[in-house]
Amino acid sequence: MEIYYNDKTLYVNLDELRNNSTLRLLKSRVFNIINDYDIENIVLNLINDNKNNDLLDEFIYEYEKKYHGNLLIK
């Protein structure tokens, strides 16, 4: 997982979202950064084409429940 900030946007590059452990790590890191720095624009780039839609849906649901920013999934 690679996370960087540029031009008012937090970019998260993730090789794959394969299990609950990866999901917990993603949420922990991204949500802590959002809380600390009040970032509204997030780009989540899933590099591997094998996207686990259930885990991705869970991340999106929790993000939208807690935050009111802009989330883009690539």
C-alpha cells in the first residue's frame, strides 16, 4: 500500500483488496489520515483487477457514513 498527498488529494495505491485484514489496514490508515488532516478528496487506486467487491463496498459504506468528502475508485 502506497499513500501520498498531492494537490489537496490523498492518493492510495493498493495492490489488491484481498481479505478483511487488508480492509482493516486500509481503513485504519486512510481514516486516521483523514481525521488528522481534514482531507476531503480521496483517490483509491486498486492496481490488481481482481477487486473484491464486497470488501470494496464495505470500505465505501463506512467512508460515506463517517465522512462527506469525495471518493474516487479507479
